[in-house]
Amino acid sequence: MNQSEISRVRPTRLNQCRAILVADEGSSALSEDYFRSAHHLRAEGVTHTLAIEDGEGRALRVPLIVRPIEGTPYRDAISPYGYPGGRMDGLREVPKDAVDWTDTGLVSLFVRDRVTGPRCFAGGTERNEVFFIDPRLPIEFQPEARRQMRRNTRLGFVSTCSAMRETSHEEREGFKDVYRQTMVRDGAHSRYFFSDAYFEQLFSSPNAWLATTRAADGHIASSGVGVSSDGVMHYYLGGTADADLGRSPAKNTVFGALVELSTRLGLPLHLGGGVRPGDGLEQFKRSFANASSRLCTHELICEPSVYARLSASRRDTDYFPAYRAPGS
């Protein structure tokens, strides 16, 4: 994370909002949206809610994972994976320097915001471009992609999409299998090898759907999960079996079944972006998209003097927080 983008906290003012940390496993931040649902917060191991109140009955409530900073008596916090932002009970786009962070007891705070507005805090850091297929706008896929999808249909590939809680055990296990094959094939970070317990929380959510593409012999060639959150259908997790990679059945899964689902629900389908700006994955998703946005995060230093002391040997890094930079 770029140090020049870090928001430093200024001294307390009388008109500031007050921030407190509540050890409630995120229950104060719950909503009907997937990324702030009980299922997702349990799966991610959320420990606290950051409650920001303005003294006039308005509040912003952000789910967090509070972590000890190894070798120190201090703690910091990070949002759960995904695009959780916070539950906005009258407060949004809060200026970061208008908050008194003293009572949180945190050194720093990293917040992942919604993929579209409104934002938790003003002045967020815009990151990777992300892409959408919005059914309210004209949709035009590349001719080659359409040919591949039609070819797969002629070869007997069949795609279906159902509410997750209505799917069979075999469909769920098939998803886990092709997802994990994909993570191994891509050399993914260990963080993305989710446990069975994590998947059970996902599979129990009323805001999750499973798209499945089967080959002619009935085996699952590709599978993907869509979750609805904050007015968007997110293509959350997915994968393709090693043996079927050459046929690209994921196109039928995502650009067929999940696009049909998002169209039926009237929600834009969020495809995500690339691993790095301008890479092949980003270009691929851009070629299907008819809308885009940017990821937004917030990097806050709640205890500037402590942060500076812990980061003294890591001033040359763009990582946030600096004292957690790889190799530190």
C-alpha cells in the first residue's frame, strides 16, 4: 500500500465523531447483504465491529478482524475478504480526520469498501479497475467467445444455476473440487484454499447461487458461485477442472448461467479485475464488460507515533501497514 495514500489522524476536535471497538464478532454490522451477513462474517472469523457515532444518533458500523501485532502489546485490524464496507445507519463518506480513534486501541486499520458507492469514508484509495456486465445496458460478447460457448453446447455441455441452498451435495462437492484444482493450477496464495467449514457457511447463505457446467458424460467441468451484496451480483469464487480447461467451459458458467441469473434479478454482474493492472486477466474481463469501477480501500493510522516506531525499518515499502510488509 502506498505510504503517500495513508490517511493520518489529526488531533481530536470537539465536533469529531467517536470510534469505539465492540467485541461482538461483527453482529452490530450485520445486514442482508452477503459481505456483511452472519454467514460471511463467521466464515472469515470476524471478531469486532468498529462503531463510529456522531452524537446525533447516526452511526457507521464496520466489521473487522482484530489481530495482535507479533512481538508487541499492540493490535491492528483489517476488513474481512470481499467488499464489506460497513452498515450505514445515517453516516457515510465520513472524513477520516473527523474521527477520534483514541478509544479503539488500534495502531492501524485497513478497510475494504463496497465495489460501488456509497463509501464508508471520504478520500479512499482507488485501486484496480473492476468490470461489470450490467443487464440494463447493451451486452455484446466477442464473436470468438460466443463461438466457444455454442461449440460447448453442441458437444453436450449443459449449464444450470440454482440458489445455493437448493443444490445437491454432489454439486457442492464438485464445485469445491474444481475450485481447488484451479487454485493449485494458478499457484494461489494459501489464503484462497478455504476450509470445508468456510464453504459450509457460504453454502448456507440465502444470498448465494451456484452455476454448474457439466460435460456430456455428466461430470462437473466448471462451477462458479455468485453472491448478492449491496445491489450487485458478485462472481465470487469459481473454477474449471484440469481435464476440461481446453474447452473453456467457464465461459458457459459465467457468461451464460451467471449472466442469465443477474439479468433475471436485475443486478449488474461484477466480474472483478486482474491480478495486476493491465494484465491478461484484466484485458479478458474488460472484453466482456459494459461497465467498470475501481476498488476502494481506506488506510488509517490510529496511533501515529506507535505506527512510526513499528515501521521505522520499513520506510521504503508501499505495503500497508508497513510493519507487516513481507519480509519484515
